[in-house]
Amino acid sequence: MTHDLELIQVGKTYPDGTVAVSDFDLKVEKGEFVAFLGPSGCGKSTTLRMIAGFEDITNGEILIKGRDVSRIPPEKRPTSMIFQNYALFPHMSVRQNIAFGLDIKGLPKSEKDQKVDRIIDMFDLTEFADRRADRLSGGQRQRIALARGLVVEPEILLLDEPLGALDANLRRIIQNELKLLQRELGITFIFVTHAQSEALGLSDRVVVMSNGLVEQISPPKELYRRPASPFVAQFIGSNTIIEGKPDGTTPEGLVCLSTPLGRIAGHGAPTSDMAIIPAEAFRIDDSAGPGALHFEGTLTGKTLVGSVGHLRVRLADDREIEVETHADTDAARALTPGTPVTLGVDPGAVTLIHS
């Protein structure tokens, strides 16, 4: 089967010996929206630039629709890239900016004008078409950058933190537009971001990176609920991590750990030695249901934000954990710092991994 994009053991090592990306393997289906997520310096933007051809690879292969493009220059690859600063030409009009890629390709004027007019209409930029790009708002410039990237009809659109310069409200608006646009066009998107909400909310799959290595590749829901490594558990969401030793299984087939806080059951391999519990998996007092795991603690802090209550609880081993609950429940409203609490957790929400 031919994939839109395939990375085979792709790596980048700089002349001073610094390893930016190590043995990256990935297969992307046509029309997939894949996000690269990780902290600054993890290698996600370097990987994107290698796919685009702006960065040479040290080892491995990059295939687009089965064709090895590893040594092909950027302008001859069927990709288009959108940068965080948009990289627009300030002295050019909106129309001229959008047409730039088509000019490079040498399209006849009539065909070029037709493509530019169509995409200007698609992005609702008609009334700004003859204005200079530097006289428009951030949201308008973002739309110009997207239009310029898509007008050349790439096989793959590469986006390097394209929403980072926008304010929170505009960012949410563009996120929604971006997802709808990608679904409408059916183009493969590779999206680099450091914002978890963007990666989890927009993509079909998320690639989590750390120190040049791929930690996990999963759909957003699986990534959030079933982290595969300690790094992912600490980086995604808000999880309590409890170390222990393998201690058999339950009659239901769940794996157990013996920990300082008692025996903990969950989903994982028999050799697991670490339990991961999401903050929202905890239930206060008796609301966890039959078969729940129980933890005794003391409330040390409480913040109510909209419909969500953020609690800090000190457990018996003196560790403080985060608990998320509905802010409008009687238990959440009644709790005050210093109050003893019993937390229940459904074992089905617990993930066991190997450290």
C-alpha cells in the first residue's frame, strides 16, 4: 500500500554531533491530519523541515506517494509549507502573495489568475485582494498564508506552529476553520505545535516527541487515556504517577501493582511497574462505584473554573496530586482546605506502563 507520506528511519545529526532527530518512522494515509507535539527543542520542527526539503537528512528515507524525495530540492517536492510568521511579502498585495508559488512554477497567466481568484473567494479575501499584506490583521494574514500554501495544490501541507502568533480567541476561530478546510479539501496535513489542545483537538493522530525521539504515535483519545511512556504521562494532561512492583492479576484480567498506597489494578503488561491515573478519573467519596480503588487524603487547595473544580489532595505518602471534578457537585462546593477526603478510581481508567 502506498502512503501519502512515509518516513523510514529518518535522522538528523549536526556536524558538532548533536542529534536533533533519531530514527523517525511514520506512515501517513491520504487525507490524514497528523500533529507533531512536544516541548521546544524536541525535533518536531526539524522533522517538518526535512519533509519539506529545507533541512538535509543524515540518514533514512522520505517517501511521498511511494517516491523517494530525500535528495530532491524543496521546490520540486509536492509539498507546501506555512511558517509561524507566515513569511508574507509585505510590499506585495494579497493577490501577488497568493500567486507567488504559481509564478515560481511558471503557470500561464490565465490559469494562474483562475486558480488565485478561486482560492481568494474560498478564503473570503476578495475585498482585500489588492491591499498590501502588511496592512491586514493577524487573522487575515493567516488566511493569506493558508491560501498561498494551498493554491499550488500540494499533496501534503506542512504547518509549522502557524497559529502561535494569534490571540486566544482568534486562534480558536482559525482552528475550527483549519479543521473544516482540511476535511473539505482532503489534503494531508502535517502540523507542528507545542499546544496540547491544538494537537488533541485538530488531529487524527498525534506524534509525541522528546529529545529527538518518538515517544508515542496514537489517536488523540488513546494518547490521552493510555500514555505509553513516563514522558507522555507527564507531558499530556494531568496525571498521577505511582510506582510499584508487579503483583499478579485480578479475576477480571487486570494487571496489579503493589505500591506504598496499596494494590492498584489497571490495563497494562504484566511487567509494568508504574500506574498512571488521570486527574479526572478520581471520584470524591462514594461516587466511584463498586470495584473502585480507594485513596485516603487531605484537601490542600481548591480552585473552581467554570464547571470544573481543580483540587489539590495530599495522599497518605505525603505526595500532592491533582483532581478534576465537576464544580457544581455538593462535594466539590462543600470541601475546604484541611478536609479529609476519600478518592475512588475505576480500575478501567488506570494505565500500567513500564518505567
